[in-house]
Amino acid sequence: MGALMLDGNAAAGVLQEIFAVEMTTAVGTCDSCGAAGEVGRVQLYRGAGLILRCPSCEAVLMKIVTSGTRAWVDLRGLRTLQLNA
């Protein structure tokens, strides 16, 4: 992994703040290729925000931008997201 790319576990803190549940064990299904896996196994790229990519096809699954007390989350690349209650 490069300097700007980490695994999805690096997004654990911000995801827990937004969703208020443990997100790295949530299972997402890529809308592009249909691969399913835990959020903690995706590829995370850091820049102006966080970009989470599918480890199978590298499609963008989720985009997260935070500023102060606000967060913007784009889940367009996920077909489904199964949360553990």
C-alpha cells in the first residue's frame, strides 16, 4: 500500500462517529462488481476527504468528508451495507 492508501480499518473512528456502531465489521456489497466483504478490508485513500475503494475492482464504494461538526457521506458505490446490531 502506498503512503496515501491504507485499509478500511483506518476509517474506523470517523465511521463510528457518524454511524454510532462498529463499522469495520459491517459487510458491504460493491455495486460495480458484486464483491462482498467487511468494511475493514476495503482500500482507504486519504486526501481532501476519505475515499473507500473495493479491493476487488477498485471502484469507489464510499466518500466521506468532515468539517467541524458536519460530515458528508456518499454511499453510491455500495449496493448494500449490512450493519451488526
